[in-house]
Amino acid sequence: MLLVKQQKVQRHESTCICGEHAEFRYGTRDFFIGTRKITVQNIPHFYCSRCNKAYYDSNLPVDKLLRYAYLNNMDEIDWNNKERYI
């Protein structure tokens, strides 16, 4: 049996739950774990201007990056440097 590594292809289009087109962006987003705010810079996300909401691809390891930042008492972390942390 030949095992093939799963390809991780990043989507560049998405539809919001409201039905509108969600635009692909890179930007800074704030996440809250309890009362603690962790800012992630340069994170890829989809943004719906109608709902004013950001959505993330389920393949992104956002939770792992936030866990690292939380456990290391970091208030800010850069997505572009995620290989250093996770």
C-alpha cells in the first residue's frame, strides 16, 4: 500500500454563512482565552464585510499557536513565525 501525504491547499475564496462572498485577507486578529487577549499578526482569514466577521480555514493550526502563546505568557504572536512555535 502506498501512503500519500495529505496535500494542504489553501483556499482563496469562501462564502459567508450570510451568503455573501468572504474576501481572503492577511491581518491582525485578537483572540480571547478567558480574560486574556492574544493578538495574532499576519494570520490568513476570510472576511465578510456584510457581517463584519472573520472566518478561518479549518486546516490552519490556530489553536496550536494560541496554546503556545498562552502557555508561554505571550500577548502577541506572528503567524509568519509559527514554525518556531508549533
